[in-house]
Amino acid sequence: MTHYDIYSIRNDFPILKSMVNGKPLVYLDNGASTQKPQLVIDAINHYYSSQNSNVHRGVHYLSQIATDAYEVTRRKLKAFINSKEEHEIILTKGTTDSINLVASSFGNAFINEGDEILISAMEHHSNIVPWQILCESKKANLKVIPINDAGELDMDAYSKLLNERVKIVSITYVSNTLGTINPIKDIIRLAHDQNIPVLVDAAQTIQHIPIDVQALDVDFLAFSGHKMYGPTGVGVLYGKEKWLNAMPPYQGGGDMIKDVSFEKTTYNDLPFKFEAGTPNIEAGVALAFAIDYINSIGLDKIAQYEHELLCYATDELLDINGLRIIGTAKEKSSVISFVIGDIHPYDIGVILDKLGIAVRTGHHCTQPLMARYGIPGTVRASIGLYNTKEDIDTLVKGVKKAVAMLS
Ligand code: PMP
């Protein structure tokens, strides 16, 4: 079923050769963070060995080199998500930072008392809490699109929730807990029919599914470098130029200004208006290499391979007595969450760890979603481009062993 040479791919990731508790590492926690290929690790080393300097400031050689390397990433991101303009790509700390930027800045400009912000029942805390903070300060109301038991959005309810009070829809493309792929094109179209902009949380999508922001006509897109085989500490906010120009700065400081006096400050042009202070330069530089890496395999191929692995894992896990998958949507990507009887997910996670298997257990920063299902948490296995059928077999064996020990 391999659509690319998985064993040569695995060789690109040095950490995958690790032993954990005396067993070969099986890394199935890619939803939390992905491992890094050697070329990304080398890029960070190279940056500090021969490029290190501050960006966008100095006239000197190293500053130019660092700035050029940093700006290469913006260009590659533009191509990767097909934004119309390079300055529509704002480099942030990550998805959380990107969503907070929009909640704060868009919220400041466009949200008033009595307005509504629409999210869904499957959002990550980072796409809930920033809006709650905004609602509290502006006396606005947060509304939630419900889901069915399979973990699919209730699109009828969504249509009914759209009205003239709604000023923004902020929603995940892929659920980090359920794996559900939301019908994002329809979601955007329905909102746009009523002139409502849409922010899409692509933290769990950008590494699995090709995204074309112009084809989607999405207004804002947020994602993190560390979940797409790049470094931590860098992420992206894509925003349509018309919105970014209409929004006030998020943070004040160096780099985001044109002129400062004690009487008045004028702000820099996009994208710098939203990039105050020294960024995480080495992470920004290295992210370009993660993009190159993904492109060298091809997201279409990655998506197809991961889908087959997901189907295989689903079938194998369902063979385990009493195992219930949380999230059985028709369209799913790369995530399997499950519970087994009344065994606590944490206990399963601890036994899997002893066997060298890395999964995540708990609420996955989606407590309201856990409440919707009436469970404290799940065991979550999340797939990356380097996982194999053997990884899944080891997981299934490990879960069976855990069940035998805990029952
Ligand atoms: N949204 C989703 C759907 C996520 O899965 C995550 C990370 N688990 C985030 C937002 C937050 O990403 P980060 O912690 O990289 O800012």
C-alpha cells in the first residue's frame, strides 16, 4: 500500500531510530507534534553556525542573509497555500498565537455588544478561549454549532445559526480529537452568502490535506510549524489583504512601525504591521525546509497513504473487545480516538509507553467535546507520513496487552 518509499522516508527522521523503555519507538502522537527530518534539524544548526543575526533591521551582511533566509519561508508558504499576496502571510508563534491575533485585532475593530461569534462543538481550546475573552470584553455572545454522535457537524443547525448578528465564524478544518474532516468549502460558502468572514483552524490539516486559500476563499487560516515537520515556535496566520488592512495592530513594538514619536505612531505595511519584535528566526528559516520536505513527497500522496493507514488501524482496533472509537465521521483524517469499557485512558497510555508506543491520552484540549460524549478523555493515536502498518500492529498488540492487564 506504500505510495512512497516509507523506509527511506523513515531514515530521514533520526528520532525514529530511538529506543524507548528498551523497545523501538513507535511514534503515534503526531497530532500533538510531528518529528523533524534531518534537513530541518540541519537548517537550524546552519542558521546558528553561519546566518545568525536579527532580521529586517541591519544593513550588515549577516542581517541581510538572515532576513533573506527568513523571507524565503514566507515565499514558500505563499506557494504552499496559494495565497494571492506574500504579505498576506503573517509569521506568528503558532496556531494559538494566530487565532489570538484575529480574536484580538478583528475583535477590536468589528465586534460590538450583542454580536455573535460562531464556533463548533469540536474546537480545540485555542479556538474557544480567545473568543470567550473577546466576548467578555465586548459583551458579545459565543454560539456553538452542534455535532451528531459520529462527530459530524450539524449543517442544518449551522445554517440556522447564521444571521446578521454573526460577525465571524471560526472553525476547525480537521478535529484534533475526532479526526473529522469538516465540509469547509460549504461552511465558508454559507457564511459568505451572508457576508460573514471565516477563520479556519488548519493545525491538523496543513500536514495532511492540500489547502488552496484562494480556491477555498477563506478569510483567515491558522496553522503551526511544529505539526508539519517543522520547528516549534513558528506558525502562520494567512489573512485576506482587505481584512488585514482593516484590522489594527495586535502587538506594538519594534518592526511593526513606520514612524514613532511620543505624539503619534504610524504603522508598518503588511505583513510587518502584525509582526512586532524579534521573531523566532531559526524556526522561521527552518520551516522553509519542512515545506520543501513535504513537497518532495507530495501532499496528495501523503494524504492517500495516511488514509489507507487510518482505515487499516480502524479495522484492527475495532477487533479489540469493548473498544469504542470516538469519532466515526464518514470523512476522517489521521486521528483515531478510542475508549475501552471503563478503563481509564491514562492507564492504557502508561502501559503503551512502557512498550515504546507514544500516544496521547486525556481531553486533547477539547474539554467541551469530551463533555458532549460524556467521557473524561480518550486514547488518541495520530498518524504521520512516516508511520507504517507495523506501527499499527505494535499499537494493537500493545492495547490488547493493556486491556489484559487492566481488566
Ligand atoms: N487547533 C488544533 C485543532 C490543534 O490540534 C492544536 C494543537 N493541538 C491547536 C489548535 C493549537 O496549536 P499550537 O499549540 O501549535 O498553537
